[in-house]
Amino acid sequence: MLDDTLTHVPGFRVAAIDAGIRAHFGKPRQPDLTLIAAEGPCTAAGVFTTNLVKAAPVLLDMARLQANPNAIRAVMVNTASANACTGDEGLRNAEQSAAWAAGALGVAPESVLVMSTGVIGTQLPMAVIQAGIPDVVAALRPDGWRDAAAGIMTTDTRPKFAAVRENGVTVIGIAKGAGMIAPNMATMLGVVATDAAIPAPLLQAALRQAADRTFNCVVVDGDMSTNDTVIALASGASGQHFDAERMRHFQPLLEEVCAALARAIVKDGEGATKFITLHITGARTAGEAKQIGNTIATSALVKTAFYGGDPNWGRILAAAGRAGVALDQRALSLWYNDLQLVERGTPLNYDEVKAKLIAGLPEIDVRLDLGMGTAEATVWTCDLSHDYVSINGHYRT
């Protein structure tokens, strides 16, 4: 069970400071340089964007995790600049930032991972970052996780933090994400830390499964970032060792934290006023169910109908029909919460007033049964409001 009172994970110290990175780009000041530091070598795992245009920190972290996933010591995150589409200079800057952090921590340069979030196409302000690193190292403390969650925000309106502790093992996660969120790994920036001792291959498999069941089930706007990254770190400080058999006890803890972070991202979607859970049931395969759910979740017509509180269910069926999955429209049935609107492709004589009331709620469950099988999938999404256009119409300016 999630525990908001948890403040630290044994084996880690964390901090976030206002280093002046945002101010360098003319943005309002707030914490913009975050560091998660391990007291000893960690096993690590990562999942990354599948966008073919990858930011420099993504390329660096992928290479370092492939080369040495058993001795990661820190993750440093900057906001305001994504360090994406920045060429060889951007990659050199990512490496140099990691080297500076490593030097301040007294660890090997290749043991530090970096993440960046912000505007694409801007080089990192290296002098500002170099000056800020000693300060963020000096600020490290075991209970700095909530500060770190705030320190990695961009257009987020609130920090995203989740923690569980069970059977002597702690898992804490932080994430950022509010826009440019699409259902293909990883949809966000996130760090999950645990004091469990887990071999790197098992941790990688666990994170991949957790991501598929959580982060890959969220949609805000259908756009996939160049920087999407989730890193998992295992310090082993608890002394609890997990082999392949015992991982069945750890996996639910990891997925509970990841699911909480994923839902928090959708609820904080840029300009979002509604949180919508799409249950696609009666599919032939889970993959087909998710494909249909993702198509519905990214439909501007569906999302604007929810924003307006309009139970325009025809848009949902139309989106399902163009998802690229073979279906029979005469087998489709649809519910908003407990109110059935459609049965076997035909609208029922439902209560329109009740349908409008449900469509106007801040949280709505929508179930579409395809009538073709027993597989299912869940997708979390939000509405599309005027504020989303305003936020993204002036993101750089």
C-alpha cells in the first residue's frame, strides 16, 4: 500500500536546488538541478523513448547501462533545456555534466547518469551547471525525495511522488510529465529507487514489465518525447536479496509505485480537467485492446467531448473503428461508469441527463466491450482543454 509518510530509501541521498538554469533561459526561477546519489554502487535498469530522435542524455544513459549496469552511483537531472537535437556538442555536454557531478561525489564518471527536460534544440548552459553542482552535492540528504520531485518539474503543476514499504523493502519513485505524453516507452522522466538487492538483469526485466503495465498505459496528447527515460536503482542496503523466484514479491511493489506515478502524470496533464480510465474488454488479444484504447485516448474529438462534458459516445466508437484492429461494430457495447449507452452496436434508450452528469465528473470510467474474446487492457487519459493550447502555443516564448 502506498505510504505518503515515507521520506527516504536506505542507501540514497537526494537534493534539488535553484542553480539558475531556468533563469539563464529567461524563465521564472525554481529548483532546476536535481541529484540522486547512492552511497555505494547500485544495480540499475532503464527504459527509454522509442522515438528515433533521441536526446543526448538518452544516448549516454543507454550506453552506460549497457556497458555497466552494476555500478551506477548517481542520476543528475536538469530542467529548462532538453539537450535534444544538439549534435555532438550536446553529447559532449552531457558527458561533461556527468563528469563534473562524478568529481564532486568522488565516483567514476561512467557511474553517473544524466537526464534533461525542457526545450528541444538548446545547448546546456554549462557554466551555470558547473557552478551549481557543488551546491546540489552539498544539499544532499536522505529525506530529499519530495524536493527532488519538485526539482524535475517543467510544465507540471505539482510534484509526483510515490512510495511503498513492505517486508523490509522500500521503493520510492519520482516523476515529471504533463505534456508530450504518448503510450510508448517511457512517456516521462522518472527515477525509482529501492534498498533491495536485485541483479541487474532481473531489475531490467521487472522495470520493463512495470513500464508496460503502467507508463505505457497513459496518454495526454499522443506526442512522444525525445527524452523519455525511467531509471531504476537498487542499493541493496536493506540486505534483502531477490532472485528470480523472490521477484514475484518485489514486482507488485515496483508496479504500485509506477502506477501511482503514471496516474499522477495524466491527472496533471497540461490543462487537464478530467481523468478518464478506458477499459477495453472482450478483445482477441491484450495488444489489440491496448491499440484500440490508445486510439481512443489520443482522439482530439473524444478528448474535447470530455472537456465539454458531452457524452458524445459516437466519437469513441468511431475512434475504435479506425484503430487498425479488425472488429464487428454489431458486437460493440459501451458504458460510462455504470450507465450502459450502447449494446451490440445500437444505442439504448438511456437517461441522457445522467449521461451528461457522468461526462461532467472529474473522474470517469469508460468501458468498451468488443465482444470478440476475453483479453482486455486499461488506458489512462485526460481531456483536451483551451489551456492545453495556450500552454503549448507559447512553450518557447
